[in-house]
Amino acid sequence: MRRRKIYSYGYRGKQRSLDTWLTLVFLTIGVGLDIFIVFNKRLPFGLWLSFGVIGTALLYLSLISLNNKRFDGILGKIIFIAKLVFEIFALAMIIAFIVIEIQISAGAKTTAEPNAEYVIILGAGLDGEKPLPPLVSRMDKALEYLRANPNAKVIATGGQGAGEGITEAEAARRYLVANGIEEARIFLEDKSVDTLENIQFASSLFEKDTRVVIVTNEFHIYRSMYIARKNGLNAASLVAPSPSFMHKVSYFLREFFSVVLMYFGKF
């Protein structure tokens, strides 16, 4: 009986050691995935979000597992504190997500009035030289305003990104011309790479007190108008609908992270 007891204790000790090592492996994978997405923001959003969720889940579950093993001394305290900090951070992120999504949703409204001097179409992606659905929606909404206000001029914004055969501004120019807008009414801002630059570079084409209308999709209105106000523009919004429900859900989720970066002066 005595030998069997010793054997059983040794087996449990080895099992606990194996469990601990496996937990540390999952912890390392979780931390690695979270670090990876921080430095790879140009991944497709679905993949970026999936890596983030998996990495964060692995990290938290690993901390729970390590905490349940009841390590003695300083190691046990470090694990407990790490788990507590993670939970506080996660709660803060949930609250921030709810607050910011409410701000984004509340800001998704048209405030534009007739007879603005300029319409600014914020850039979106291209597939080669073909505008993607969010940009098509923005251009169609701008066309409505330009036809109703024939004295308004339009600024097409956006530089040339990866996988794009021309600048987003040039793609918008072609679309507007093909839909009956005179070349003389169209101005290009073709150097920007993000929303902040779209607005800042476009604003160099007119006086600060000029009445302008910013055209973008509903998920993008809040951040765009925030940036416009910060840059002293006399701007109103014109909401272009998202191309589909799935586009809307995806972009509303992604916009949360962009707004957080904006608040920290990174976007």
C-alpha cells in the first residue's frame, strides 16, 4: 500500500507539472497573438479580430488556470495580481466599448444644409481601380447633393494604398465625371492615407470658415466630424448608407478601435 501511495503521489505531481507547462504554452500563445495584432493593423479586420479574441481568451484562461493551482509565495501573488489587473482592464474595455458605440451611433446623422461651398468625399478602398462598396455609397450620396446644389464644388480625397491601381481621389473623380459632374467643380486631394489626413489635406484647399459638407458612411461620421471640429472646420455631415447589413456590423465594430486610437492622438 505504501508503494502505491508514493507512486500515486508521483503521478499527480507529474500531472500537475505537465498541466502547468501546457498552461504556460497557452499563455505564451495568447500573449504572442495579442502582440502580433498590435503591430499588424493592416490584417483583414475579421482575421485581426479573431486573433485578438483568441489571444485574449487564451491569456485569461491561462491566468485562471495558474491562479487555481495555488502557487505559494511571490509567484502566487504575481499570478493573482495579473489576473485581477486583466479583469479590471477587461471591465474597463467593455464599458468603453458600450460608451463609444453609443457615441458612434448617436453621431450617425445628417446635419448638412443646402448651398455649402464644398463637398468633401472621404476616401475608402479600391480593388485595383474599382471603388469598393463603401466608397461607391459615399460618391452616390455626394452626387445627390451636388445635383441639388449646382454651385457646390467637390473635393475627392484619398491616396493610393496597397492593392490599388490609382489613387482613391482619382477613382472618385472618374466616377463623378461619368455621372455628369463637370470637371471644373472637382478638386483632388490625393496624398492622404487616413481620415485625419483626408480632412487636414482637404482643408488646405479652402478658407477655414468656408461651409463644407463631409460625406461618409454612418459608422464613420462621428470620428470624421470630431476630427473636423478639432481642425477648426465649419463642417456638416452627410450620411451615406452602408452597402449591406454585414458591412455595417463589421465597420461599427472596427470603428471602436479607430475612435480609441483617435482619442489617444494616434489616428
